Amino acid sequence: MLPITTAIYDFRTDLREDAFAVATGAGETSANVVLTKPIYDNDTNTIDILTSLATDNATYSSYNSTSRQLEVGQLVVSENRTLTVTYDIDALVANPSISTLMDILPFMWLICIAVFAPLGLFAVITGRV
């Protein structure tokens, strides 16, 4: 079922990229940015952060799903940089009917594998085909 669930996820999501100009002060190694759109299913594993500073090791620290605020850590102190954040967003916001169909599609696929294949084999063995 893995190819089906992966295909459904890819159909349901789009990749979003936001760029932020961020400055850290003296003693600051983290910064907060507000994402333009909410992360799909609050899945923070889809977050990828790139920085314009080679000395930064920008990493995800925390995410607030209500305010869409993302905290980025391990930044170099007292520097200006551009952070580019990529993450998955919901591609089906405007169409809840298709979203519902995508929710039940893996279950329908499971029924096809778990029910129809054994029934077909049974029909062949018993000579009903």
C-alpha cells in the first residue's frame, strides 16, 4: 500500500517556500518567523530550513500551529541572514469533497487487496470462473 499512500500524500500537499530576512542580536542564537500558510497536518518533519550564512546551522526548534510561528535555532549571533523555509501545505483546502475521498482511498485500496484477491482465488479453485 505504500505507493498508494505516498501518491495520495503527494496529491494532497504542495510544497511552500517562504523567505525571511532575520537578524540576531548579541547572545541570540534563535529567531522566530511566521509562516504564510499552516503546515499540512502539523507535520514538522516536512520543514526544511536553508540560510544564506555558511556559518549558520539553522534547525527547527518549535512550531506553534495556532499562530504559525516557527522558531529557528542554532544561528550565529549578531548576524543578518535570509532564511528560506520550505514545508508542505494542504493543496485541497478549497475542495473538501476531494479531501474526503482522499481520506477513504487507502481503505478502499485495502478492501481491494484483502477481499477481491482471495475471492478471485477461491473462484478459480472451486471452478466458478
